[in-house]
Amino acid sequence: MKKIKNYAMALVALVIAIGSMTLMSFTKKESLLAPVTIYFHGDSSNPAEVADESFWNDQPNGLTCNTGSTRACAMIVEQTDLSPSPENPSIQELDPSKFQLSAQLTTPNNYIPNKSGGSSSTPLNAQNRN
């Protein structure tokens, strides 16, 4: 009887170990399905512009981004986080209902974006500069 109890406990431990390994295999890091780089077209010393989604669009800004952490420059978002610009529908800009921004002070008179809300589950992937 004691032997059966030991076997039963070993079997339960094995089932728990296999179940844990199976659950761990489902917790992979999420990657973007259709990533798009959008660029900041404003003054990074103006927090209102950094936080204004309409200053972020898919047109290159001519700057080298992802070189530092003090000034807004670009970010990578999901294609579904964008909507056509009212002024020029061929330009895609950040949709404020899906991706809302705030500005974070980094050094005197320099700001970077922070995600502050919106319906999108896309994490902020800022490509700032110095």
C-alpha cells in the first residue's frame, strides 16, 4: 500500500511538471504583426507638440533617431494604430483614440513621448535621440 502511495505521488508530480511546461510555452513575447515607424514632426522642447498625436506620422523627418533618450524623434507602432491625416489622406498619423500620448521631461526643455491611454494594446516603442 505504501508503494502505491509513493507511485501515486510521483505520478501527480509528473503531471504537474508537464502541465507547467505546457503553460510556459504559451507565454511568448508578443511581436507586432504589421510594424510601422512613425516620425515626430514638431518641436521636442514643446510638451504640447510631443503629446499631440497629429505631430506623429509615417513620413520621415530627416533626423537620425534611436540615438539617445532626451528628445522625441520616432516610434514603432502597429499599422492599426494609425489613421489617414485629415489634411492629406495619403499620410498615416497616430490615431488618438487608439494611442494617446503624454510628454515626459527628460532634460531642461526636452521631452519624449509616453503612452497615456487609448484602445491599442501596442506598447510604446520610442526611438528617441539626443
